[in-house]
Amino acid sequence: MAEHTETKVYKCKSCGMVTTERGHLCSPQEIKKAYTCEYCGVTVTNPRHVCKPKVAKLNYVCDACGRVAVSQEELCKPVEIKK
């Protein structure tokens, strides 16, 4: 299960308009990647975003990198968070 859906953000070099649809610009340049959180629906530029709805469901932490997750399948070395 992915935490976020990745979206690219483009800015037109000519007029300065910003959009996620490259085809809507006359001279598009990728400026950053945006992520839409599957839990809260907010679009953020930080892929490590952890929202309040997800915090309530977090059950595991990775013993290797410290990433938190809802299910152990999302981590390489899952350790259950004692609540």
C-alpha cells in the first residue's frame, strides 16, 4: 500500500503559470514533485508527510530507517509500536 500518490508540478517558462498538467503550458518545466496523501487528501512536496488520521493508525516502525507505517509489509525491518 502506497502512502502517497506522486504528481509532477510544472511551471511555464513563458507566462509563469503553474499546473500538474504539462500539456496545458506552452513551455513547461518541471519544478518539483507533489504528493497527495491517501489518508487526508492533502497535496504536499514532502514525501515523508505524516497526517493526523495516519498517526492514529500507525502500528510499526522500521528498525533500519525509522520510517513509520500502518502495516508491516510497508517496511524492510518492521517492529511493532507498543501503545
